[in-house]
Amino acid sequence: MSRPAVRSLPPWLAHAFRAQRGPVPWSAVVRGALAAGPLLVTGMLAGLTAEGVLAAIGAMLAGINDRPGSRRASVDRLGTPALAGALGLLAGTYGGQHLSAVPLTLALTVLGLLAGSISAVGPVASAAGTQLLVTAAVGAGTPAGPPAWQGALAFLAGALWLLLLRLALPTPGSLAGDFRFDGERQAVADVYDAVAALLDGAGTDTAPARRAALTAALDHAQDALAGPRLRRHATSAAERRLHAQYRAALPLAEAATALAWAGDPLSARASAGPRRLAAAARDNTAAGPLPAPTRAAPALRALDDALLRAAEAFDRVSSTRSARHLTLGRRGGARDALRAMVGTAGREYGLRVALCFGAGAGIAQALHHTGWYGSHPHWYWLPLTAVFLVKPDLGPLVSRVLCRAAGTVLGALVFAGLAALLPNPAGLIVLVTVCGALLPVSTRHFAALTAVVTVLVLALIMVGGEPQACLGRIAETMVACALVLIVGHLPMPGRHGAGVRARLAAAVSAAHAYLAHVLAETGDHTERWALRREAYRALAEARTAIAVSAAELPTLARHTQGTDQVAAVLERLVDTTTACAVHLDDTGRLTPRHTGQLQSALRELEAGGRNWTGLGTAA
């Protein structure tokens, strides 16, 4: 469908046709090809076909989480959900073997409440909650599988195999330096490119979008550098160099934001320096000569000073012990995670997940025991499908349902045709290998991901000795779609739009903490940059939640109407605060334009927040 045609559709339908774009992640494709298929073959050759199937499922679910980034960050992004998945498989298998239908359904409902609440903490926690429920459904719905501990170990081994591949294999273009840090180098280079793009867009209509792109690049670099570590300090010159380069980009981003806020077009020379730094970061080289400075305004002077400090970081840190330690992670800890779980967003999402997962498990067992579509020894597909459908991370509700239904039908039909032609098991093993390689590309659209996963799982089922189950999978998917649509529109305790409200409240709080620090003029730039990062990151998360809510059906979207205007005012406040910080550094006082913009944004935020519990007070 063409883009003009998509724009003419209502938002809740247009979202289903949108897909992410970008180059093919060939390194992830190679890892996917080396994961599920070889693991399955290894299990079969060892006479442990069931364990091989579980290992392939572990690798498949890890492959869904195998996104671009650093090796260190991938340990948390792949490892934490894998551990949760092994735990879920263990609990589900024991429950399926020792509990009757009603107690098992109640136990899975409670597990859904817990996993749903945990998902409100963040992306990694959301992935962990999802894998916990998916594997619990697989374990409970496959009572004839291997012993619980053996199946859990096989699943974990499959996920850890993919993680090992992620840590060991270099990516294309990584030979410019220590390949262990190729993801970090690319992420830092992208920050400097985003700074240059924002400077080019100053004074144009593209400036807001480019400032948002700079925030996304900084978020990605922050995550790439802040993965789990055994020591507090950077232990190699290469890592210290990357930390220093990232920290040097923060004042550059600040100055570029202030220049974009001023609204005056800049010469091409302004962006030449950041672009050279981007190339130096990507190629692991020195910065070299930079363009002559232009110091006609406070923000331009700040930009030139930041460029000079960045050049020093690029050229000297490799031979010094500076930048040994840099606090990169987001603020907060166990207390903030618990607050998110028991907050309005965590409670609402936890209840919806519990209802969908528990009802899905109950319906699946009833249909399984009545043999409504034939005799099959497992019933996990329906609750498993409900878990994916209930996740707001994957888009608006109707879009998720449409994509899941279309992807399942397409995948099942493709598999039915291939299963009739391919030899068993050799042809099916090849099919599993191909689907594993396609996983990283298919994650760009939920329907494509569903189709690939459907083919892969159906192939694993047949290799494991089960009959082809395409029609049953389609029917169960449609039941799960109807179930999630109903539960998704049920009223919940409290006001609608809890997730959006929580994100906006967090963004307002972060913006005011940033503003208070800037106006206090403490001179602590490190603290200021950390507060600025948190303010922009919280704002970006609020924007994402608002966009998802706006693409829901009108019955749901109306509950968050007006929040995009609140976010726009908040964005203006944070941009103005950044401009004030740069100006105060240079002159020690604010201009009438700065104070007027601050007062106007605060008044508008106060007025808009009155309609949203928790925002008016914060403003």
C-alpha cells in the first residue's frame, strides 16, 4: 500500500501498515542461522530431540531480543529474559504435571499479574516478563515433555548459545579497532552525526525532528555503554576512550540544542566539526584538524569550546588514565522499579495481562480436553498468543491483533505448503535454520515477525514428532485475538490512560529537576548533563506512549486526547532550559526572551496538567 493511501486511513488501521526501515543487520542474520537450526541438529544427534526443540525455542526468543547495540548491553538484553524464560518453563512444567485445570489456571493468572507488573519497569523487564509467561505456557501445555529441570536447562542453553555468538563474533566494519566495542563505537559516532544534523536543521522546520533524533542517538549510546560490568572502572584504553568521547558529546548536544532553539540558520561550517568527530569515532582514529571557530553568540561559543574539548578527548584519552569511570545508567534502583510495578501503569497492565493469560489458559484447556480440533498433546498456543497480543510495546491494540492474525494465517499456510514438499526431518531443519536467519529482519513489522515465528514453531513441533497443526494454530490465534480485544476494552480500576499519565508525570518531574538545577547555577556540569539526559529521555518515552495511545480505536484514544499538546509544551520547556543553561554559562544572566519563554511554558504546562492527575501539582 502506498504512503498516501496509508495516510488517508484512520490511525488505528494505518499503524498496521507501518514498518521500520534500515539496512539489513547481516551480523544478526548470521547469528540467527547459527542458532536454532544447529541446536536442533545437535539435540537430535544426541538422542535428545525434545531438549533440542526447547534449546531452539530458547535461541528463537533470544533472537527476537537480539537488537543493535553493544556486546555488554546484550548481556542484559538477552540474558535477563533468558533466565526469566527458564524459570517460567520450570514453573509451568511442574504446574502442568501436578495441578488440575482450575488450580493451574489460577496459578497462571497470578503469574500473569506479576509478569505484567514487572513489565512496567522498562524494556528489559518487559521482555523478561513476556518470556516468563510464554515459557510457562509452553511448560504447562506440554505435559509429555522432558523433566522440568532438564527442559529449563535446555532452553537456557539455547538462549546462552545465541548470547555467546553475540559476544564472540565480530560485526561488519568492526576491525577498525578492538572489535569488542564495535557497537559502542557506532553508537557514539551516531551521536556526533545527530549533532551535525541538528546544526544543519537549525532555523528550519526539520529542527524538532532532528532534536528528537539526537535524543534517540544519545539514549542508544547511553544504553550501549552502560551494560553490566564486573568492575566499576573502564579497564582498557579503548573503553576509556569511548567513555570520554561520549561525555564530550554531551556539551556539544547541549550547544546544538540551544542553537536550534534560537531559530537562526547556521553555516555549513558549524556541522563540519561534529561530522569529522563522527568519522573519527567510527574509524577509531584521531579527530584531526577541525574548522576555525565562530564565536558570534553564546551558543556558538559553547559549541566551539565543546568541539575543542571533544578533540582533546579523541586525541589524548587513549594514552591517559582519564575517564576511568562514568555514570551512564539511568537514575533509580530497586525502589523505583518497585514503585513502577505497584504504580497505576503497573497495576493496570498487570491486571490486563493476568486476565488475558489466565482466561487464555482456561479456554485452551477446555478446548483441549473437549478435542474441538482433534487430538493434540499440547494447548499452549492460545495463552502464548495472548501474551504477545497484550503487549503495548508492539503497538496499538487493534494493530497488534490485525498483524498477529494476518501473520499467523500467512505463516501457517506457507508452512502447510512447505511441509507437504520438504522431507522430514532434514527439510524441516533447513526451514528452522532459514527462519532463524530471517528473525532479525522480521522484527521490523509485527506481522512479518509473527509469520516467521509461526513457521519456525510449526517446524519444531513436527520435528518433535507431533502432527501438523496449522488449522488448529489459526483457530486458536483467532480466539486469542478476540479475547485480547475484549479484555483490552474492559474498564479497569482508576482512570483510563494510566500508562500515558505515568510517563507524562515522570517527564514533568524530570523536566522540573533539570530546570531547578540550571537556575540554581551550581556549576556542576556533570550533574546538569545527567539531569538533561533524564529529562529528554523521559520526554521521549512519554511521546512514544502518547503516539501508541493515539493510534488506538477512538473508544480508547479519547482518554488521552490533549496529552500530545502537554508533551509539546514540556518539550519547549526542556529546550528553553537547555538554552538558558548555555546562556548562563557564557553571560551569567538570562535575557528577557529566555525568561519569557520559561514563564510561558510553565503557565501552559500548569494549565494543561490540571486535566491530568499528578501533572498539575508537579508543574
